[in-house]
Amino acid sequence: MGVADRCVVATESAAVADAVRASGAECVLTDEGHLSGTDRVAEVARRPEFAGYDVVVNVQGDEPFLGAEAVRGAIAQVAGGNFEIGTTAVAATPAILARPEIVKVVTDDAGRALYFSRAPIPWLRDEADRSTRDPLVRQHLGVYAYTRTALAAWVALPPHPLEIAERLEQLRPLAAGRSIGVALTPEVPPMGGIDTEDDLVRANSVWPEFAEATSHG
């Protein structure tokens, strides 16, 4: 993507590590006991060889179709000094509101995340207000950028009940009062995260065209 100074794959799987290294990429084997991707990234960030980087970026492994602009957007939230944690969202149609596997986000007027949920947010109470609600629908994308301080603070917190209930790790720092800036990207991924076998089949069918397009982008 050309958006970071260094790219490292963090995994607890020796098989994944072997495949990554065979492709010529850098990989770090991490502890098997991590409960989230952020915990895994924090372990890597604590290593002496990575101590010189001020902003740490986490692109989740189950979101391979994220574009460079989505990653740049998350980084910009932090590198610009506006927020200690950055992420990205894309404008979406109301059709996603009925799909709990797609995470939604609402923000304040400055782009600060108010809440992330698998539930339909913003909720439409009155049908007459649909034209007001629909432009506010945002799909959250699986990328985070953090200052080193914010990353360390995130993983030092215990899991929050909201995080446990929704199975959304970003609710942990949000509930603790940490600011998360949400960039909007015009890039709509060809598909979302890979969570099921059916998702994997579809991803394999879409990947060649996506890889060809991004290699020339």
C-alpha cells in the first residue's frame, strides 16, 4: 500500500508465519493467549526493534480488502494530532443495518466516535425522518491507528461489559473515555470481513481482480 514505514504480520500460528516468510514478508510470532488483535499488536509494538515508531497501525487479518485510503485515513486521525486513536468508516446504505456481522459507527460533528454497534444505528424512530437518517449510516472498517501511549493504555484496561456484549474490542477504550477519530473514505471494499467458510469462498473469487486493481493503483 505504501502507507507505512514498515509492515509486519503478527500471528500466533507457526503455519501462518511460515507462509508469510515464504512470500518474503516480515512476520513476528506472538503469544497464543491474546484475546484481541490489539493485544497482539501491542506485544509487537513493545519489542525493542519497533520502539522508534510513533504511530502504530493495525489492519485486521480478516479484512484483506481494505484499500490504501482507508488506512491513510486512520493514520491521519492520529498523525495530525487530533485523536489518540484513529479508524475509518465508509458511507453505506440502510441495508447494512439489518446485518449484525457488519459493524456500524456514529460520530459527533468533529468525527469523534460516539458508539460502535452491531445493532442498527442510528435508529429510525419515525418513518418521516428516513431522509435525515439514511445519510448518517456508516460502516466501520477494520483498521486502527494508535499513539504508543494510547495503545498501551488500551491493552492495560480490563475487558468492558459493552465490549463483551457486542464482541467489539474498540468499545473498551471508548467506554474508558479515550477519543477515537473516524475518517470517512470513499473506497467501498468489494466485501467485508471474512468470518465464515462462505465468506472465504467469496473472498477467493474476488481476490484476483482486487489484487490486480490495487497493484496498479
